[in-house]
Amino acid sequence: MVKLPHSLRDWSSNRFEQSLKTELLALPLNNLPLQQATRGGYVDGSNLQITLLQQSATPTQLQVKVGVFFNEIIVGCSCGDDPVNEPIYCEMHITIDRRTGASLFELM
């Protein structure tokens, strides 16, 4: 389970967006469901960018929607410029437990 304690701490402040981005960018790529957004290639996390789109709260959870920009590496196409790097954009819903900071990620 991935925890986002700084995002939880900063929820009610103007630091929330930066805390969320910092924590998400620090995660190993396999903790985010980005592979599901590719067309069969591999996620290249070297230029990962996160954009906060929406945020809301319930008494027990924080609900966040983010846009994610990254590149997909496509190999094996037998092209002269193999492998090919293609830009990808996806949106991800994040649920953060207000008690523990435990987070769930769902690709939209």
C-alpha cells in the first residue's frame, strides 16, 4: 500500500498540490498504473509530469484527479529509429485515506 503522508498533512493548505506532485514523482513507477495507459510499450518515467485537475473530500477520504504526462518506449518495430518514444497522457483518480494516508490509484 502506497502512503502519501505529506499530501494528507497539506490537504487544507496551499502546499497540497506541490506535496502531492512531489510524493507521486518520488514513487517507483510500478506503484502507479501507468503501464495500463500504454499501447504495449514501456513507461519511460524520465519526463513524468503531474497536473492536479480536481480535489474533494469526504469525512473519511480525499479524492483527487490528476493528469499524467509521460513517454512510452515502443521497441521491436524494426524501424530505423527503433526504439520509438511516444508521448502519452492519461488521467488517474487517487483516493487517500484521511486516517492513514494509504492511497489507491485508478486509471480513468
